[in-house]
Amino acid sequence: MSLTAQQAAAPPVSVRPVLEGRGLTKFFSVKHGRGIFAGTARLFAVDDVSIVLAPGTVTALVGESGSGKTTVARILAKIINPDGGEVLLDGEPVSGRPRSYARQVQMVFQDPFASLNPIHRINYHLLRPLKIHGLGGDDVNEAVEDLLRRVALEPPQQFTRKFPHELSGGQRQRVAIARALSVRPRVLLADEPVSMLDVSIRLGILNLLADLRDREHLAILYVTHDIASARYLADTIAVMYAGQVVETAPSARLTDHPAHPYTQLLLSAAPDPDRVEPPNLAGSGAPPSLIAPPSGCRFHPRCPHAMAICSTTAPPSVTVDPGHAANCWLHVDPSRRVPSNPEVVAANAGSTSMRPPAAPPPIGTTQMRRTEEDRSME
Ligand SMILES: Nc1ncnc2c1ncn2[C@@H]1O[C@H](COP(=O)(O)OP(=O)(O)O)[C@@H](O)[C@H]1O
Ligand code: SF4
Ligand SMILES: [Mg+2]
């Protein structure tokens, strides 16, 4: 995979966001402890995350496994409800999940093998959403072939009658993308869309997403553990750690001048863009428990630069360059690095990380993946 592709600039401020998550927070109720000490605990999967998706732009959400990326994507898709914060479409809060929302915001899942029902032909998978949403016009078969052409499965007639098991992983992921496109969405939420594919075909899918951004002006969220592929594809990168966004910047800026020690760690572990495995951060500690996350900066137990204040007080979001923000005490003037200093709090009013966590919600239920994929179409 070549990583020398020219990066597009971050979207101009004047580009109006199509989809926005503001202060998103999500808890899960999980079993905790063993034997007679077993009980239920709340796991803080996503804590006060804000993210903006603009038309014609790819925004990457990057972080280790368990950092909350998929949960953010599922909240934005409205497959699950947040316990705090809100989702806005064209600047308006969306309540429930109206069918018009499902049409405009589509999700592509990580596993192309599981996301297509093996008993149905490709034709069925693409016809179904067209019928549900009354799309496709007079000639739905032509609409299906057109979808296959848009994801470069040509000639389309070779694919319509096939079953998913007759396709390669990359072809299946293209069908999954075609299915998402069938309802003419404005936003595509792609959750690790290449991580289960052979290295040799990953670039093709990333280029397809770039093409959809440029040709069809889609707003794309690209969720990945791989910061190298994020740099290749995305205009903007948001780095997540332990349920929180710790750094955001235009992608070239973030990867050339990482301001947060966690981003620096991710980059140091990603020297090989053709790597098959997730980044190897062995030797640098492990992500914390999200049931009892560390106080102060959640990264402090692993941070080589940790100071006393880091373990007591959450760092503010600091603008280190226009469009580039990092939540780290290193970027706060030493004279203002005072635990719970009211001046620092005031200077960073609006910073998400200094707000106390929202009150825990009632214990909820979780949903099975198959159900999510079905619901994402309806
Ligand atoms: N349905 C669920 N029930 C309980 N815990 C969950 C559920 N979904 C996610 N989690 C937990 O939330 C945290 C964040 O998960 P996830 O959003 O999948 O992270 P990522 O996509 O970055 O790997 C993890 O600790 C995960 O185990
Ligand atoms: S706030 Fe402190 S512990 Fe957290 S990343 Fe910055 S220096 Fe490291
Ligand atoms: Mg995930």
C-alpha cells in the first residue's frame, strides 16, 4: 500500500456538516466479578465524544481495539441510543430513527462474510433495500446492475446470480457497500471495512471509498485501528483512547506532528503500512478497564511524559494549531497546570474532557449484530 497519496486539506470551516455527534456518551451494563462477588457494573464505552462529518470528506476514527470506535459509529447510525449527548442531521437533533434517517445514514460493517445472508443471491441483497424504500424506478434490475458498476463489480451480470460464498472477501465488501449505496445515502459509516480483508485487496476498497467521497460527495466516517490507512484515506483524523477523543487534526498534520503521546505511540507502532495485524503496542502497557477508568488523563498509566497533575485532573482540549486539538497537559502553560484550576477550566470552557461524567443510565440491553445490519436497511 502506498502512503504517498496527496492528502486533501481538511474541510473548510464553511462546509456545513451533514451529520454531527455532540457529547456522545454510552454506558453498557456488564457482568463483573466472580462467584458470590459477581455483580453488574457499568462500562463507560464512550465518554463525551463529539464528531462532525461533512459532505465530500472522510473523517477517520482511529484507536486500539476497545477504545469505543464501533460504539460511536453505532450511535451515529442510530442503531443504539446514546445515554448522553445528541445526534444532529443538518444541524437538527434527530429523535428516534425515522426511515428517512436510515436512508440518509448507512453503515458498512467490518465482516463482509457475516453481513450478507448466505442463502440469498447478490440480486436479492440489492433489490431488498430498493423495494423497502421504493427506489429503483421502473427497471429495478437495471438499478441493481448500476449499483454493481458503481462499486466496480463488472460486468454486473456476472455477479447478480451469485451467492455470497461464491465471491471473494473484497467482492463481498463491495456488495455490502453497494447495498448501503442503494438507498442513496449522504453519509456512510464504515466500521473497519478492510480489516478482515486480504492485504492485497484493502487498497482497492479504500480507493473505492475515496472515489465515493469525491464522485458522489458522500460524508464518510472511516473507523479503523490502523492510523497508516487513516492517513492514506482520511481528510481529518480523530484519535480515540479509552472512550474519549484525545486528538483531532487534518490527517497529514496529525500524522506529521502528533501532539498527544498516545497518537505518537500509535504512529510508532505503525511503521509498516502493509501490516496484516493490528498495531503491536506490546511493551507499552494495555488500555485501561472501562469499568473503572484511571482518574485524570486516562492515558497516564502508559504515558512516558506523565506528570503529577495527569493522574488527578483530566487535561483540557488545547488548540495546538488551527484545526488541531489535543487533550494533554503538555500543551498547557506550566504556570496553569494546576489541579482543577478554575482558570484553566474557564479558559477551556467547552472542552469536553473537563466535564464530569453524566449520571449513569438505567441498565439497558444490547443488540445482536445481525439485527443491526437488518435494521440499518429499514
Ligand atoms: N453491547 C455491548 N455490551 C457490553 N459491552 C460492550 C458492548 N459493545 C461494546 N462494549 C464494550 O465497549 C467498549 C468499546 O467497544 P467498541 O466500541 O466495540 O470499541 P472498538 O470498536 O474501538 O474496538 C469495549 O470495552 C467493549 O467491550
Ligand atoms: S495529559 Fe499527561 S498523561 Fe495524559 S497524555 Fe498528556 S502528558 Fe501524558
Ligand atoms: Mg470496533
